[in-house]
Amino acid sequence: MDRILVINPGSTSTKVGYFEDVHCLFKEVIRHDGPEKKVDLSPEAEASIRREAILAMLAKKAISLKKLSALVVRGGLLKPLSSGTYLVDESVYRDLIEAVYGWHASNLGAIIALPLARHLGIPVYTVDPVTVDEFETPARYSGLKNLPRLSMSHALNMKAMARRAAVGMNKKYEEINLVVVHLGSGISVSAHCRGRMIDVNNANEEGPFSMERCGTLPALRLVRLCFSGKYSCEEMIRLLTSRGGIYSYFGTKNFARIRQMISAGSDEAEKVVEALIYQVAKEIGAMAAVLNGAVDGTVLTGGIANDRQLVAGITGRVSFIAPVIVIPGEEELEALAAGALRILRGEEKALCY
């Protein structure tokens, strides 16, 4: 029996899952909103605090670390990579701790896990990090030399849901074409061609707006805003990636609150949600064109896919392209465990960074 511990760090919490083969014995969310979050900590210091919290939780549940077969972590901001399960080694650790490709809370996963895994003598893996890059050549051109489009997306959940959709169609993921949409705090719309994600909007800077991100903006007016003197560079980045989208209109990142506003008669909230539906549908149409119209299904997933009215609105606009498959929520812990299990069972070979 393979026993796998999954670690998925967020900005103020760490999700932990314990699996025996394909079976999840428990999931826990450890909150990190105490005094330590009010001071600047080095990545090593923050990882140490989180590691101790994980170990304390496992001790309470009487989980024997010595029986673990592997650790698996959500991948942080790494160099562009093909899809797959990667062994976390010194080069992965270095790029994440030094934020060579940028900083995100998910960088902490490997920093938490690698010292522990060394002590236990077991491997650490990461699966389909956000920088999965399977772009075809035309997708890389932005229209401005030296400013190529970058593949950055909710690859882990989208790949997992694409595989699940394929099973539901009695097909292999590598046999079909899908448009997969992750609807969350950021929105990724991706084209999957026979097992490869050949195009996707970078959810930090392109595509539909979301709960907190601006998506594609009018370029010239954005340039003027950047040079208006109102914002520093860092303030502009925060505006685009965490204070834009629906938050910029209503000051909330809770979609249920927006739905309450609509129920209470807010015409503006209804118009903004309709615009969100419109932009998602337009991006789905673009990805259908990437696939030359040969689309076997459109998959809607992510937390906001739980909103039936939103899903119905998107479906009404895009169902002419292909059947719409709704798999709400995200199963990142399960997807991480499954990736590690495929390696442990010899079904795949671990990739080297």
C-alpha cells in the first residue's frame, strides 16, 4: 500500500491530504493568520512554521511518518515545463526559494517538504505546476517583439478535470479535444488537443476578468494609467491581479455575495455578471478556433462553477460548439496524489526538472 502526504500551501492556509493508494483518509486546512503573518518572514522561516504545524496535526491523528511512501506538493512558479509529475530536487528547491520566476505562496510547498522527505528517506513530487507549457508556436506571439505570451494557468485542476471528462466520455484524454475552463479567483480558459494544453490565457494578465483579476484591458488607457503618477509599479500589479475584476466594482471577492445583490435587485451586479459570462464565452469561442472547431466537449470547473445561473449563462452561449460538461469545485489534493501514485505504481516515470 502506498501512503502519500499532499501539501498545498496558500497565502494564509495550508491544505493537507493523507491518501492510502487512491483513498483519501482525511483533508485538513491549517490556518496561518496569527501574529506570524503580521511580520515579514523569510521563505525558510515561514516554511518551518508551516512544517511544524503539519507535523503537529499529523501527530494528533496518529499518522506514522515512517510509513509514508512519498510527499507531493503543489508546484510553485517554476520555469516552463511539460505536463507531468516531477521529482522535487535541489534545482527545484533553489528556483522556488530564490523566486527565480516570481513568488507565490505555492512556492512554499517544496520548501516545506524537501527537508522532511530527506529526513524520512522518501521522494517529493510536484504535478502539473502553474507553468505547464505545451504551447504550439503561434500561441507564443503577442504582437510585440521581446514580449512573448507565457503559459501560466490552473493547469493542475484543468488537466485533472480533462482526464475525468474523458473517462465520462469513454475515451482517453489523449484521444479527444476539449476546451477546459477553470472558474475561480482567476479564470483560465484552455485548449486541450489530444492530451496537450496547446493554448491558455494567462490568468494574471489576459482573458476574462474574474473575482479579483482584470483580465485583458484596453492597452493604451492602461499605459496612461501606469504613467499617471497615481500608482507605483507594485501597486499596479496588485490592482491588476488582486483588486480588479468583480472586486473593483463591488469590493467583495465572494461570488455568493454578488448573487445576493442581484436577488436584492442590483441592476449593476446583474450587468457585471452578464459581462463575465460574455467574456468567458468569448474566450471559449477563441479556444474552439484554436482547435479548428473540432471540440469534443467544453468542461466548466472551479469553485464558481457551483453557481448554476452562471453555468447556465455560459452554457447558453457556447453549447453550439460542443456538449458542456460541468465538474464544479477543484480537486487539487486528489490530482496531486494521483500524479504521485502513477509514479509509485510504475505507470509513469518521474520527470526531471
